[in-house]
Amino acid sequence: MGKKEVIVKIIKVSGAVVRTVIGIGAATLLFLGLRKGKKR
């Protein structure tokens, strides 16, 4: 494997991780927002 292939693989993996983290963060914010809304 060349250096370029390794870099592309790392970029793809990090991109997937970032998307997962953003998704979890958004879901957590929505969940907390709904809980706060129901308490009022």
C-alpha cells in the first residue's frame, strides 16, 4: 500500500467517526431538550 492510499483510508475513517459523534451529539441534545420541555 502506498502512502496516498493510507492517507485516503484515514480520512474516510475519521470522516465516519466525526459523523457518528455529530449524530450522537444531536440525538443527546434532542433527548435533553424533550425532557426539559416535558418537565415544564
